[in-house]
Amino acid sequence: MDNAEIHSILHTLGEHISTSTRLYLIGGSALALLGSQRLTIDIDFIGDDISPSEAHKSILQTAKELKIFLEPVALEKFIPLPHGSDKRNIRIGQFGKLEIFVADPHSIALSKLDRGFDTDLDDIVFLIQHKYIEIGQLKQITEIALSRAREFDINSDEMLAHLKVVEERLG
């Protein structure tokens, strides 16, 4: 899916849900909405994958009926959310009864730095090159996250290696 397809899917989903809801997107779909050319196969949003809220249950059921691959991700279980993350969400717009935001780019970058797939590191470079985050900020939030690595099962050596690759790609 590219940006236009994601917009179309969000409009369709927003027209079929019964309750007005906000979704905070992460992953490839969020990056596409910010202008990344990378394609994605799903739409990930911040939510509890084990015990979703009633609103999220309804949206997930509607997405299933419409054959839309929508997945909740409990981001706060994987990384320590950076300070102020709740204030850096980027509003994308209203899609029927859905109000869509891209979640805090700092949190997205940190989660991608933790996972470290090649496409994740490219996504971080995109966020930096398009001024959604700065490399200095990324280093700071990485340092803070590493101080809590045991709580979140973060591999410090791998995360630092991923950060080094991002720096190299930036030139």
C-alpha cells in the first residue's frame, strides 16, 4: 500500500465504523502518510493486542469484515516511550468517524531502532531527513531507553549498532 491506498482504506474504514475514534498509527503506514515512498502491507496502530478497548474491538471487527489488515501494537510494552511523546503526535485528518494521527516520530524511530530491520533503519533516515526528528534527539532518547533496557528486553549492543548504521546512512 502507498499513501493514496492508505487514505482510501482509512476513508472506507471510517465510513463503516459506528463510533468516532482516534487512531495513532505507527509503522510503514504512518511513514507513508508522512510522505515516505516505501510500501507497506498493513496498518499498525497503538493499541492493546491482548485486551483491546471496546472501540478498538469494533474497529478491528469492521476491518476484518472489510478485509483490511489492521493491527494493534502495544508500543509501550516494547520500548520506554520518550518523554513528551503524547504531545508530538501528528494529526493527519478526519476519515469519516476516524481521526487519524501519526504517533510521535521519536517513539516510532526508537521502536524501529530496537527492531533494526533494514527497512526500519531506512525509515529512521527518512524521519531525520524530513525533519520529523533530529539525530541528536535520537541519540538522547536511545541513551535513556538503554538505561531501561532490562525492563523492555532491549539488546543494548544491537540497538547501538543499529544507531551506528543510521548515522552511516546519513553520511
